[in-house]
Amino acid sequence: MCKNKKRILIIAAGLVLLFSAMYFSVKTADASASKIDIYVGYYGGPYYLKKSYSVNDMYSLPTHRRVYSFIDAAPRPCLDCAIGVDMEDLISDAQIDMNSIETFYFYTSDSGDTYYTSFPKSELIDTVRYYYPELYRHFDKLQGGTEGAEEGAVTIPAMLAISDDFIKMEAGDTFVENYDNQTSENRFRLLFGQTDTVTRNATRAAKYVGRINIMLGGYPTITATNSYLDMKVGSKKSISLTIDAADILLEKKIKENITWTSSDESVATVDRNGIVTVTGEGETVITAKYKDQSVEVIINGEKGTAAGSGMGEGSGSGGISEVSLGDGDGIKVKVSGGSGQAWRVYEMDEKAEELPEIKKNNDLIPVIVIIIILLVLGIAGRTMKFYREVRG
């Protein structure tokens, strides 16, 4: 009987290990992204799908073969021979103005609904970064790169790898640049150069990237062609708005989501397309609003008293407008004369928060479950043994 129980425990443990191996193999196979979706929006969203790229679409863009160097958490130097598309080429093909971008948010297939890592454009694109071919030969676990580590440094841009060969180097290893051992299991992997030979940055080289949210700096502006309209009772007129955003898709989406209201519908009503119908004598204010922004047009009132453009309680084109960030107080900033976007002043509002960041993947969860199962099986076995000894 005792031998049978031991066999059962051994078989159960074997099944647990088998299922865990199958789980991780399936997870690895399914994790690689089959496409990349690029979304664009302003601070706080919403973000709209700008363009989607399949693997074949990515190969149709200019591709490059490069080596990238990293330092992992061990710490240990790592080298990656990769084939991919430069971020600047991808953004250009998606017809997004690079100069209008503030932050990139990278979502991976194993990071859930929250982005895995983010980079300001100034850090990912504008900062000069390097591949250090001598780093792995001149590396100390306590100091990082030692004398000679920066020799032969090559400037490299940020890239999304379609395939790569990520190698963790150990003392005494030799490296030869080779692209014959490529794998797509990590597709698409974010690659970027180093700024020094000390910083541990490998964990930010996100793999399985399937979505990029691009946050544009500043905010869109809404301008009414006229801040005052003199209309007869029974007449109709369409209020013309100019929407100025850093991306044509956002201009279209903002226009679709503007809400129209009248301060006195007994005087005039307005429909969802901005068409005003005067229904009676008197004065009213028609307001077009998108999120925190609004523009007002006076109907049959005193000229020059309505806000013709800008955000919040703006005062026509140019001048000063009130900008509301998060739940904080308004901040006065200059707007750009009714055209173009003003850059958002983030640091002046303590309550303006970015999206939460996932620092680590959730791969430890199944490991913990497996350990618990093994512990339960072990405790059950010892309990049965004790019970048999008590019974004699």
C-alpha cells in the first residue's frame, strides 16, 4: 500500500511538471506578436488606431541588420543580432509627425491592458545611443564596463526587431556577428542603444510588442470662425469650427465627438452638427465642447463677449487660455494665435499622472501555483505516513 502511495505522488508530481512545461512552451509560442497596432492621442486619451502592420508589412519597410548591446539585471553583458525596422521609419510611414510626439508607450502580449514600458521621445529618439562591441570583453559585475569597454562604439537608432538572436555573454565567451540563427519567438522586440557601459537596461528591451500608444505633446485647439452671429427668428445657420491637432486622424475624431449646447433653447437650439435654429427673441450662447476644451458663439447678443477659441475660458485667438490638467487648478499658458498647438506644461500640475507602468511580467504566477501544488502533495504524503504509523 505504501509503495502505491509513493507511486501516486511521483506520478502526480510528474504530471505537474509536464503540464507546467507545456504551459510555458505554449505561452512562448503564442507570445510573439503577429502584428503591431499604432495608436495616437493626447494626454489622458482617448487613443485612436492610426495604422496596423503585419509581419509582411514590416518587411516591406526598410529593414536593417544591427547588433545591440545591453546589460541585464545579473548584471551581465548581452548582445543581440537583430533584423528590424527603425522606429523613425515606422512612425514616418504611419504619417505621424515625429516632432509632435512626447511619449511612446509599449504594450506587450504578456503585459495585459497596461503598458510594459515607456520612453519619452527625447530619450528614445533624440538621445544619442551606442552599441559597445568591446563591452563584453571589458566587464566587471561590480563596476560594469571597465577600461576599454567604450572602444569602437557605434551610434545606433531605436529599432523594432522582426527577428533576433539575444545572447547572454559570460566571461571568456567570444562573439561573431551572425544573422543565421534568427528567431521570431520574441517578435516584435524593442531595441535601443546604450548611453553608458554601466546602466542595467535589458529589461526595458520589451519583447512581444503588439501595440504602441503614441502620446502627442500639447493639446488640440478649437476655433470658431465667428464669435458672434446676428440671426432672425426662424433662420438657420451652421457654426463653422476649425480644429487644429498634430494629427489629421485626431482632427477628424475630435470633430466627431464635439458636443453642442445652447444656454437658452427658447432663443435658439443647436443640433449635433452645429446647425443653429433661432426659435425666439433674446440672446443665447452656443457652446461647442470637446473634453476640457470649449468655444462659445453668441447668438443675437453683444459682440465681443464670447470666447472665440482656445481652451476653457479662452479669449479669442492668441492671448491667454486656461488649461486644466487632471484634477488640478487651471494653468495660464499662451496659445499659438488660433493655429498650431501649444505645448502642455506638465510639471505645473502635481495631480497630472501618467498611466501606471508594469515593471515586471507575470510569469512567476504559474511557478508559484506549481510550488504550492507540490507542497500540498508533500504534506499529504507525510500526513498519510504519520496516520499509518499511529495506527501501527
